[in-house]
Amino acid sequence: MRRVLIILAGVLVLVLSWGLPASAATGTGSAKAATLADCLTSEHVCVSSDARSLVSQGDQSQLERQIGNDDIYLVVAPSGSSGYDRAMRQLISTLGAKHGQFVVGFLDSRLKHFGAYNRGVVADGVAASVATNVVSKHRADGDIPAALMEFVQEVQQSAATPGTGPGSDGAPASQPSASGPPVGLIVLGVLVLLGAGGYFFLLRPRSKRKRQEQEQQLKEAKLAAQDDLIALNARITDHDNDVTIAGDSEAAAEQAAALDAYERGTHALDAARKPADMAAVSRAVAEGQYRLACAEAVAHGQPKPGRRPMCFFDPRHGMSVADLSWAPPDGGPSRTVAACVDCQRVVERGDQPAMRLVRDRSGNQIQYVNAGFAPSYWGGFGLGGGMFTGFLLGQALGGPGLFGYGDSPGDVYNYYGDSGTGGDDYGGGDFGGSDSGGGDFGGGDNFGGGDF
């Protein structure tokens, strides 16, 4: 109860300080982050190092101040070889795991394509329309920072929740009269105290449930990760007994690198305290599987393979060798998935490979892609040239529950079909003479927008 009183007293101080300028409460956090997920945890604007020519550090800071605490996020980075729409889905996965509602604008610095996605912040279609409008307005002058600022401003106006307080559109904020009696503020303070007290007691149980949910997801993810590490260790042990690898110094070096990755994975597993931490384990496992594939190739006189996702059907099978068309057994639409050699043979002969199973909190076995922790664990990715490359599932990840069979409710992306209904739009377009234009990017997702 003492903590409650302290919190409520702080609220009262804020109310009585109503006349302070909004800028006094606006901080500028560090934009440095090891991964995109890390950046989006602490920042609203994330710009990769190779996109600085489009959005400077000063522009980024100004956008952060403009957004304030609103549920608006901007990412400026290259999409990689898999294209804009899959990159956007990775963003949605990352934000959807932490936020119930948000708007995200994504500027592909490689294609200069800008689009937006909305989940519950504005009305259906608004984010797409705003993205398309700002691109159209600034396509000729190529002023990308101005376009992003106008995008934020229009979204804030549509949501009626401006993130920088009164006057955020450039108009001076109205100030309370210094000569008037403070009775109104006192009454308002009392009302806020009462409201904050009720809110606190409602919020606390909800926070507890959320914490318990994360603890359960972490427990389930650690069990799955232990299986992945055991499978990786078994493959490393098998390679230790391979005289072809042992007799080749370069192959042996790749083998040693795989062992290093395994050890990093075990350390990351021990250090994980929340579901998002498990992405470090998945990255280490994927690196180990890749190094083993390199060792095999070098030992047999072949070039090292390029990096590929793990086998979709069971990541423990190791790195995939091919992309193939696969339809789920319930008759859903075909999708392109990554498969190892053995699973590829099963599909090509018309059969269904065995999908990996994990246990849910009730002890029932479910397909691993339907596990609640799947996006945070198997959907790991890092910033850089291949920022949106999912290490284990390629670019398939899109959000919690996204791999379920059948129809997806509302704003959940369904891996076995098109995106769900519910008005989720990406909007946007291209800056600078591209022929791709805005609108439909395939897969039933309408991102809107255009090219600069």
C-alpha cells in the first residue's frame, strides 16, 4: 500500500505540473542495438548504419521526439533478398509479440520503398492511405525525413493521440493562465488520483498474468532449445568420428567453429530470462548447423554452401538444401518452404514429412510452429545486410499463432493461407522512379504506399 501511495503522489505532482512544456519530458535514447528486436524494445525509430544517407541521426532524434510515447514505430533498413513484404511481416512479428496495438512504417533503404501496417491504432485502411499520400507528395523532391514526419503527424491526428502533447503540429500549445485560481487543477488532481488508484489495482493482476505467461513461454522455449542443442551436439560428435573431416584442416576448422557455436548456444540458454532472449540460442544453433554443412562440403571437395534456413519440418534436421512447394495435409494452399534432403525426398514422392512436435503447457503434443514461443525463439534475426533473414524458418514468421491451420482471426497472419481480415494494411510506395508502385505485394497483403 505504501508503494501505491508513492505512485499516486507522483501522479498528483505530474498533474500539478500541467503547464510544463512537452519537450521537458522528452528524452533521446540510444539508437544502438545489437538486433532489430533490441532496438524496437527501447526505441520508436530504428535506422541501420547503411541507411544513414536517407535518415540522419538528427532526423532520427526529431522523429523520436515527435512520436513520444505513441504506438508508432519507424524502421529504415534494407529488406534483403527476400523482398519487402516478408521483411514487413518480420517487423509485425517482433512488435506483435510485445504490443497489442501499433502502427509501423517501414522504409526499405535498398528499394526506397515505404509502407505502413496498422494494428488497432487507427481505422482500417488509414495507415496505408497515409503512407501512400506522403510518398506521392515527396516522390519528386525525395525528402524522406519530411515524408516520415508527415506520416507520423497524420497517423497521430487520425488516432487523436498526439505523442508530443499539445502543439505537436507546430502550433503553440495553449497554456493555463498564471493568474487564474488553481481550483481546477486541484479538482483534476483529485480525479486523477482516484482514477490512477483504480487503474493500478486493475493493472496489477493483468501484469501478473502477463509475467506468468512469459515465464511459461520461456520454460517451453528452453525445453525445445535443449532438444535443438542435443541434436546439434549429436551431429558434431558424428563429424568428430568422420576421418574425411579430421584429415582436412579447413574442414576441421569449420567443425571447431560448429562446436564454438554450440557452446555459445548453451551459455545463451542458461542466461535467458525472457522469451525474447531465446533468439540468441536459435542463432547459435543455426550457426552451428551452417558450419557443419561447410565442413561436409569442404571435406568432399565442394564449395561451401550459402546460408539457408533450417529445415522447416524439423529444424533439428539441420540446414535446408532446397525450397519446395508444400501443402498442409488439411488441404490448405501450397507454400514454398525450406527442406533438408530427407524431407525433400518425402515431399517429392507425394508424402508428408513428419512435422516436429513439442509439448504445450497442458502436456499435449502440438506442431512446433503452433507453439506460443515460436516467434521469439525460432524467429531470431539480426541487423545487417540480411536483417530479415529468419535463421530457422526463413521469412515465414509473422506473429504469435501465425502458423495455425485454417482461417486466421483478425490481425494474425496465417502461414497456410492469406493474411487474416481485420483491416491490417501496410500502405506505402516507392521513392524515385521505380516501376513497382504501391499497393499489392503478393500473398493477399495490401501494404499500399510507393517508391521514393
